Amino acid sequence: MSAPKGSLANIDEAAMMRNGSESIPNLLTRLGDDVMQLVNSQLALFKVEIKEEAGAYARGAVMIAVGGVIAVVGFALLNVALAFAVSTLFARANFSQPASYALGFVVTGVFYLIVGGILVLAMKSRLAQQNVMPPMTVQELRKDKQWLKSEL
């Protein structure tokens, strides 16, 4: 009695798997599955890191906005007081009262524009130094690239 042709292939494949050698199509299928699993895990890590970075940026942006609103109120009050104080200096120069008030407000406004510009540039440079690339994902991708090169 002879065995059907299909069952001989299954017996040979099972024997090869017991001996530790698999057929090339099976190896390629496993390699494809492993690569897909690797890519999926890398994407999951990337998503987690991006969410963490976005959360840090969002918290920073909210704190900057809150600080900005508080600073604007304080600057407005301080600006008015300082403008009146500066206008008293122009009162001695024999300007009319409205002209001395106007000059006081102009000088004070220019001062705050300079200070505000310095603050904006400082924050811009600090945010520019923030690393945009997720370091753990990049490191894992480099490891995986090396692993794939050594395996193939």
C-alpha cells in the first residue's frame, strides 16, 4: 500500500523540522512574519514616544500661555505706572501735559517691546534645542538594521 503523494510531503517536512532544518518557503514565511512583528513593535514604540513628546510640548505651551497672560496684565499695569513716571521727567522740559504723557507712554512702550523681543528669542532658541527625533525608536531601528544585516 502506497501513501498518497501529499502525505509524503508532510512526512518529509515533519522529518526536516525534527532534524532542525526547515524548507526555504517556511523559513521565508517565518522571516516575513518576524519582520512584520518587528515593524509593528517599532511603530508602537514610535507612537508612544511621539505621544510623550507631544504631551511635553503641550504642557510647555500651556504654561507659556498662562505665564504670558499673567505677564501681560502685570506689564499693562506696570507700563501705565512707568509711563506716568517717565512723563513727569518730560514735564520739566516745558512740554504740554498731553505731550509729556504721550512721550512717557512711547518711551515705556519701546522699552517693553525690547524686553518682550528678548524673551521671545530666548524661548525660541530653547525650543529649537529640543530634540524632535524620538531617541529610543532611532536606537532600536539602528539595532534592528544591524541585526537584519547580520542575519541576511
